[in-house]
Amino acid sequence: MTTKPKLRYFEAKPFRPSVPKLKPAAHSEFLRTGKISRDSRDWLPEEKRYLTYQEVAARTEKKLTSAGEKTHERLNSVHRSIRFPKVIFSRSLEEQPHLGYCHVTAARTIFGRDTPIDWSFYICNFVASIGDETDFFQNIRTDYGRMYFAVAIEADDESGTRINRRVRGNGLLFRTGDPGDALRNVLLLGARDETLREIIKTL
């Protein structure tokens, strides 16, 4: 069994579109002045600064939290009768800290005479299948953009909450890569009645 090589991350220099300052080469400076340059930049290539997994995780979670904040603002600005609680937290994946997810909100929905469904809404910066309790994300693909999804949840004595897999077989209420589609789906979950749901479907 082969193990996957551990990922390494280095800090990228910010792009600055400026005119470069021409500096005389070290050998021409010696011919002109007779002095040997002691500036290490004349002799050594600039060294990359590698980031720790903790640093990468912190950056990932900060970006996802910002995306979650903006998404929550959009959700609560569509219709005055639909308001979602702000329950924002982000986590990065342990072995791939440049990947992560953000929990945006959680609420309860009642469809007709059915039992109320508690659910949570998430944003990811990758695309994956929803797996089981031990491996929540499966078949992770990073060649796509964000993934938006909501899962039914239920109380759990050990972890607090878990996916309610009695809903639709796997607990998944929706999954999409389209932010507009995600917005509509969450609003439909938050709508109080069928009349409001019909209005949202036209958005």
C-alpha cells in the first residue's frame, strides 16, 4: 500500500505590476568600483517560505468564514419574513488544509403535515460526495469551484448532532455548485408556507 506524499505549501509573493528597478549585476559593479558586493540578493536566489499546516488552515478558514458571512447576509436580505440564525464556523481538512468547509446556518422546516426536519447549510471550497459518519466527505475533487449543500440533522448524545439519514436515505437535502441555486434552495427550506415557496421558485 502506497502512502500519499505529504503536501507542502509555500507563501506566494503578491503580484505588484510596477516597473522593475534596474540594478547593476554583481560582476559589473566589481569592474566599476573594485568592490565585491556583500548583498546576498546578488548571489542567492530568493528562498521560498514554506507554510505550516496550521498557517494554511488558518488562511483557509478565514476565507471560508468571510464567504459564510456574505452568504448569510444575502439569505436574510431577500424577504423580511425569512430570517436564518447566524451559526458560522469553518473547518479545514486535516491532511489537506487548503480545503475546508463553512457552516452558515441551521434551522427547522415543516413540509405539510410531515415531522419537522432540522437541517444545516454548508459551503465548501471543493466538490465531493457526502459519505458516512467516519468519512464525511468522499471522492473529493478540487478541479471545480465551491459546493453548497444542506443536510438533515438530528441530536446525538456523543457528538451533539449527526446527519439524519432517515431523510432521503442519506440525509442530503440538496447539493449544488451554483450559488444562486443554493440561495433558492435554502430560502425554500426557510419559507413558512407553500405560497411563499411558490414566490421563491420564481426568483
